[in-house]
Amino acid sequence: MAAALPRLELHVLVALLRLGGDAYAIAIHDDIEQVSGTDASIAGIYNALDRLEQRGLARSAWSDPRPERGGRARRFYKLTAAGREYVRREQAMATRLWAGVSASGDRRTRP
Amino acid sequence: MPPTVVRGLLRALAPADVREALLADLDEGFERQLRNRGARPARRWYRRQAITGVVPLIRMRAQRRHLPSPTRETHMTSFDAVMRDVRYAIRLLWRSPSFTLPAVLTLALGLGATTAIFSVVHGVMLTPLPYASPGGIVTVFQDMRARGGPEQEWATPGNLVDWSAETTLFASVASIRQLATTLTGMGEPEPILGEQVSRSYFDVLGVPPATGRGFREDEAVPNAPRVVVLSHGTWQRRFGGDANVVGQRIMLGGESHEIVGVMPAGFRPVIVANAEMWRPERFNLVTPARGAVVLRVVARLAPGVPIDRARAQAATLAGTLEARHPDFNKGVGINLVPLQDQVVSDVRPGLIVLSGAVLFVLLIASVNVANLLLARASNRTRELGVRMALGASRARIVRQLLTESLLLAVVGGVLGIGVSLIGIQALVALAPSGLPRIEEVGLSTRVLLFAAAMTTLTGVLFGLVPALQASRDRGPGTVTSSGRGAVGGPGRRTRRLLIIGEVAVALVLLVGGGLLLRTFAALQKSDLGFDPTDVTVGFVIPPAARYPDAVSRVAFYDQILERAQAVPGVRTAALASVIPLTGGDSDMDFQIEGAPPPRTPDESTVTWYRIVSASYFDAMGIRLVRGRGLTARDPAPEVVINETLAKAHWPGQEPIGRRVRFSQDGSWFTIAGVAADVKYQGARGESRNQMFIPYWHRPEGGIALVLKAPGGADRFVRPLKDAVAQVDKDIPVARITPMTRLIAVSIERPRFLALLVVLFAGLAAVLSAVGILGVMSYLVAQRTPEIALRVALGARAREVLWLVLGDAVRLASIGVALGLGASLLLTPSFGTMLYGVSPFDPLTLALTSAALLVVATLASVIPARRATRVSPVEALKESSG
């Protein structure tokens, strides 16, 4: 299994999954903002995407030039199969890790 | 649009492959912010994105460096290019220490000196005073010019009261005067200095006591109970920082005072720099005194009133007061001076001269480095030629060379900050006592920013000319030629011009330093009208509470004089209420017998006066030009006047035997003699009317003991204290000082200024000598084939020597001529900083010019001798090979 990802990279990875095919940096930024309330740095997101790409968890492609952005292309990112698998395992792990714990710390019995 | 500069920086920083996408995304985010939240938040968002983007972008760059990328070179950003130039420059400079080391050291000296001086200018002149909104605080003077008086006269209590009532002009008004008294009941009696202030002092400054409170209205009226606010230092030193100090009592001048507050640490007193306490004036505010100007007044302008409007309002107010009190306020204007300007007014000219001097040094340092760079560039002709032949553009070469010079400047600047740290410490340690705000001098952020700006500026300044010169396209021959064979080599004229400029600037500095040095010498030699040799003074204040009347004070003065005279080794002991060069003085009205009594204050006759013992003239060595001195226990009261007073009131007549008195019903004093003028305010002070009055007829509180006693002041400290303690154990003798020391202190500032300017001038001369040495060596190397040819044709060593020396002397002479011209233009601006020497002093001009010519000649002796050793065979072989 791959080594644990830094927090922002994990956020970006999950955002890629949630956004499906339409993930470019602004959309990822908004998704993270919605989930965690942080106004992430766009450049930071690019750096995270860069790392994910290097580790084979994501890949990028240029869109066709779009009229509303002064004819500039967007760079879109997608999860690779490895990326999808990574998210699945992280989620399972997190579910196990947090089972039976409440944030305030008092114990709950298992059902 | 997003902020252009920020966007440009991001563009430079972003790796090529994501650059367009990142910028487009950020633009999109910016536009969304603009739509949803407005222009300012959008710009703020963009800036924050840029700031938080720096680290990730640099990381991405670092990651890319390890990856092979075919697009890297073609997509190279300016950032990449700059980094490459920097790396290249570091390698080059590191490899040629014989060039880099002198260049960096020269720059470090120049930039260090500049930064050190700027830190003084910044701390003393530019930093706001440590009060709340200090810009709104002004000193309020009576403008007495209409009455032939000074522009900045202190104020009467009456005017203080009237000014305070003007609430549309002043938010608050306060008076201040020095308070010198004695602290008793805490061990040995100690003299203590403070400020006696009106109630609103703390309001004007906007600094309340840190503990306790300021003064109440009922504490500032006649016969109110005595209260006092302590300075932080006094609270720490004398009360060990006792938290319960408020409410305790101390004895000041024989009276019990309740401590009501303690000022915060770092509080800056307005007029008494080392004040230890503040206590309220107890004015009669109902019928305030209007005769004597005894108060320094500061005020805070009403909120929103700018200084111009305040001045206009003050002029109107002066008119109103003139009409209301015609007897006292006729022709009395109101002069508002911002406190900041007031505090530094007498040091500003000196600081401006120093700033100019140090910038000149920096200029010479820059020129030297430019020279070194030129020499180096000519050695690199081949390298640069190859690069240009391979397609490097001229801009590319200039950028590379500028990067090198900037790098040199940055290294020099960093070392310079180290130099300036030492310099600042030395400056603060050597600074004359009483230099205002010297404690605020140090390396602050703004000083560092200044250093950085100067570094960049010099880097571009000295780098640009050589860079443009070196990058000039010199045709196809450049690559093959050796780079030094050509007779008219590159930059020869430039270099000669630099030498001329350097010599000219150095001469201006030398002339300035010379004039200031002569000023100092003149001040030191000047005759003040008394003989300070072996004279020691010490100050004694009999507290009014214990010596309330004339009889008790005369008895006290009689006794201390007698005891002091009995101290072994004392030749003459004397008393005087005013001592030369201590700053204080007092004046009063007097009437001349037979003259009509004055109808208005304008018609009254005024004189400065001192209370003295009969022995004073002897002890101080003051010459009597007519008549005789005072005699102890004169049957009828007598006074001595000075020459100025005699000339003012009895021109061409005999003043001796005339009588004067000091109040309408007072007794008459007969003039017994005329003393030579004494310059109480120092050599530059004017000669004032002076009257010497026997202490037994007018025993005012506060007097100085004057001892004419060979053997050094230190010997007499203990005996003098003991002598006074035998009379009254609660009275200290303060500030026991030799008169020669007071003179030294009074000329400390001109000495300090002369010292620094001469130091800078010396530095400038040495740097120009180094520059001349470098350039002449270069020129000799350039002319080697020519010289070889001359030698081959039979020229003698002496002729060759003169060939080079003559060239150097010619250049230096042109520089000296230009420097003389510049000096003549600049030195008149020294104005009052000069004393006893004309700004066009021929001796100074001649000596400095000669000195600089000698230095220039000596500096070119080494290259000239090298020229005489040129072997024609070797040289010609080399140049043809």
C-alpha cells in the first residue's frame, strides 16, 4: 500500500472522486471549501495535483479552448484506477478507525 | 483585472507546464470574487493566493528539476534565467578573489558608513517622538521680533493662561520649566532634576502615568499640598520598584511630597532629558504674572487643526491679546513650532552635512568598484565576444554583467550592515553629551530597508556603465585578439573621467573636513573672557523651606564661602549664581538714576545679572577694565557692570559712580567698576549686558561655588562636599566639574562633526588613491607596447616615469580644479556651523588641494615604476604574438 498522503493531497484526491470528470483547480478549491471550510491556495492545489500525478494516482488533460475564458484551455484532472483504489482503501481504513468514537470523547457501546 | 504586479510575479514563479492553467484559474477565481464581493476583497483574495502560492510553486519547481523535460529551456521564465545568471556570477566571482575581495570590502565600507549615518538621521530626525499622535504637539513661543527680541522667546504665566482658554486652537496647553532640587531623607542628600509642569502636561503629551495618576486641578494652585510623579528609573532605583510606592512621601527641597504616580518606562521628558520627577506648578491662575518670561510652553493642537490653520488662528489670537493687555503684549506674536522640529533644530544642519559626506564616500566607493569592473570587463573581452558570436544578445550580456554587480553589491551590503553595527556603537559612544534622541539610534527595519535600497542603487549605479561598455559589439576581431593589445582599449576615457570625478568629490570632502576642523580649533582657542585654568565649580541649592529669607541665606553663603576658602589647596573660593557654558542665565529690569521711569515695559532697561562674591573676578580671572571690583561688606551697595552694558547706557561717558536700582523703592547700587565681557553662552554667543551684584545684597536661592585651586577637580570633590555638609548636612554639592571640562563639553558637537567629516574625507582620499592606483596600473598595462617602443627608441627611465606620473597629475589636477569649484558652491551652506574661518578659507583650500595632488602622485608611483621596467623585447614579442 502507498504511503499516507499529506492532508491537502488527500482532500484533492477525494474532491477528484466527488467531482468526476469536471475536476479543475477552481472546482477542487470550491469542493474543499464546502467540505472543510478552508480557502485553499490554488497554487497549493496544483502542487498537490502534481504530486498525485507523479504517484500515478491522477492524470491531467487539456480541455478544448473555451470562449468564456478568453480562449484559454482548462487543465482537467481525473483519478486513475490506482487513485480510485487508494481512496477506497483510505475510506475503509478511516471508517474502521473512527468506529465507536464520538468527537467529544465519551464512550459508546457498539450496537 | 487582478493586480498586475502580483500576477507578473506569479507568472515568473510558476513552472512552465502549469503556468497558463494556474493563471487562468486564478483569474477565474478573481472574477468570481469580484462579482460576489467587490473589487477590494477580490484583490485581497488574489494577493493572499499569491502569498500562499509561493511555497507550493517553489516546491513544484524543485520537483521538476529532477525530471527530464524537453520543454524546460524553451519555456525558461525570467526567474529561471535570473537564477542561472546568479549561479554563473557566483562561480565567476568566487574564482577571482583578487577582484572580488577589494570590490566587496570597498562596498562594505561605503554602505556600512552610509547605513550607520542614516541610522542616526533616522533615529534623531525621522522617528516620531514617543508621544501619542506626536505630529499634533507644538512648542508655543512668544514671537518678540516686533520688539527687537528673539523669534523664540519663552512665555509669561499670563499668556499661558490666555492661550489655554483658546479651545478651538489648542486641545491642551502645558508649561514646563527645569526643577533642580535636593532629595533628602534617603541617605546622603542628593541633587535631583525634574520638570515643574502645569497640570495638563500629561494630556498634551498623551502619556499618562503607568501607575497612579497625574495632577488634579486643586494641586496646581498656590499653597496646594505638594505632590510628585516619579520617573520609571527613579522608582526602580530609589524605591526598588515597590508596587505600593503611590501614597508614600519623599522630601524634596526640605518639603514633604506625596507620590501620586509613576511614569511608564521609556517616557521622554520634554526639556530635562534626565528628569527624575514631575511636580505641578502652583500658579495663581486668577491674576497670573505677566512680566517675566519664565515658561517653556507646549500644546496639543485641537483635533483636525493643521499647523497652517493653527498659525493663522494664533496670529489672530496674538492680536486679541495685544488689545487686551497692551502693557504687556504689545508686539508679542505667537510662534508655533512642531515639537519634533524643535527637538532636532540645532542638530539638523550637522546631520545634513554628515549625510552628504557619507554619500560622497559611497559615491567614491561605487566609482572604485566601477573601475574594477571595467578593468575586469576588458580582461573578459574574449569571453564576452565568444558569447555574442554564439548569439547572445546585448541585453543578455548586460543582464549577466548587471547580475554580477548586484551580487557584489548585495554581499557588500550584508557586510556593510555588520560594519554599520560597529559604526553605530562607536557613534553612540562618541556622540556629544546632550545630543537629542541619541538613545533612539539603532538598526531598525527602516534602516535596513534603507541599506537594501542603497545597496541595489549602488549595484546598478556602478554596474551599468561597465556593463554597457563591455557589451558593445566590437566586430569579428574581438574573439581572436588578446584583449589587451589594442592601444585605445575600451573604457579608457570613461576611466579617466571616473578618476577625475573621484578626486573632485574627495576634495570637496577634504575641504569640508578642513573647514570644520579649523572651526573646532578656533572654538578651542577662542577667548571667552575668563581663565578656566584650575577652576572647579559645584552647585549648591539651599532649600527655600529651610532658608526662607535673605538673612538666613546670606548667613549660609557666608559660611560655605568661608569653609571652601579654608579647604587646603584652594587659592581663591568664590560664589556665583550663573556659571559660563552651563546654559542658564537670568535677567531683570533696572532703573538708572536720573533717567525717567519707564511708562511701558518696552521702555524698561534690562540686563542679565549674576549674584557673586567679591572674590569672583579673581577666581574666574575676569579682567576689570575700569574702576575696581566689589568689596566684601561695602558700606553702600555696589555693583560691577560689563563693557557691553557700559557702552549701551553710557557711551563715551564715565559709568563709574552712577547708580542703578532694581525696583521702584529698592536701594541704589553704585557702579564700582567695569569688567571685560565674558561670553557666558560660549564662543558663538553674543556679548550681552551683564551686571554683577554682591550676594549679601541680593541672596537669591541657588548658587555655585567657584574654586581656583591647582591640582585637578577630583581632589576637591570630597573636601567641598564636607565643607558644605559642615554648614548643613542636608545640602549636597551637585555636578562638581572643572571649568575646562565645561569648555570641552561646549565644543563637543563641533568636535564630533569635524571628527566624522575628517574621517570620511580621509576614507574618501584613501579610496581615491586606490582608484588612481588601479586605473594607472591598467593604463600602463594598456600602453606597454607604446612604452616598449619608446624605450627601444632610446627613452630613459626618468622620461618613462614622468610619462605616467604626468598623466596622473594631469587627471588629478582637473579633478582638484572641479572639486575646488564644487567646494566654493557648497561650503557657504555650512553657514553657522563655521566659526572663525571663512567658507572660502584660502589656507584650507590650498592645503587640501596640495594634499590630494600628493596622494594622487604617490598612488601612481607604483604603476609608473612598473612602466620603467618594461623590457622592449618581451613586450613587443608578446603583443605581436
